[in-house]
Amino acid sequence: MSTGPWEDGTPGLMRLPSGRLVRGRGVHRPLPEGQEPTYGLYLLGKHPPEVAWESKWLRWPDFALPRDRPAAAAALREAWERAATERVEIACGGGNGRTGTAMACLAVIDGVPNAEAVAYVREHYRPRAVETPWQRRYIARFH
């Protein structure tokens, strides 16, 4: 398996201002065809399904926020770092709320102002990304 970045055209990709590519998806949907991730960050209320690549699980219940916010911030920073040279996937159940929130936090890490991160993710990832007022507040306060 090659470990380089994602190929353009891979379903679910979001390009950050730095050029890093991160794939978002819902684990309840079939795995997209094409390249597999080399690293996955899974945002679920229970253990994620087994995957063939390196992964990390954050306990993050549906429509809520991460249970351990310092651990979540560290995991998001690690995912952003790895996205410079690896195929990073971030996923929750449906791929919208928790994944969108995490993608917005990656955008903040990448230099997008907090107040613009939700709009950035909705334009570059999914129009319905980030589902709840507390997810938007989490992004607004993320650093």
C-alpha cells in the first residue's frame, strides 16, 4: 500500500488552505472505492468497526461533543500533522455533524478564522456539515 496523500477526485475529500487533503465519511455507509486511508480518526459513542489501517477512536456521542476535549484537540492536531504526508480519514456515523465539526477544527488549525470555519467546511466538504449549536460553539472556541 502506498502511503502518499490522497488522489484528487477521491469522494469526501476536503482541501485545507495549506493544500492538505482530509477525507470525511460516515462509517454507516460503504467504504468508498479507491485508495484506503493510512490513518483514521473515528468519532463515535462506541468502539468503531475494525479497519485495516492505523486508527484512533475518540468517544464522541452523536449530536454531542467529545467526552475528553483535551484528548480530542490533541487527536485533531495529530490528524492535521499526518495529513501533510498521509491519507487521513475522519469519520462518524453519518459523516455530517461530528465529522463536520472535526473538519472545521482542522480548518482552524490550518489558519481559517474560527468564525469562518463552519462556512469553510460547508463549502469545501458538505453543505450540511456541523449540525448543532453546541458543535458551532465548540468550533468558535477551538484553539
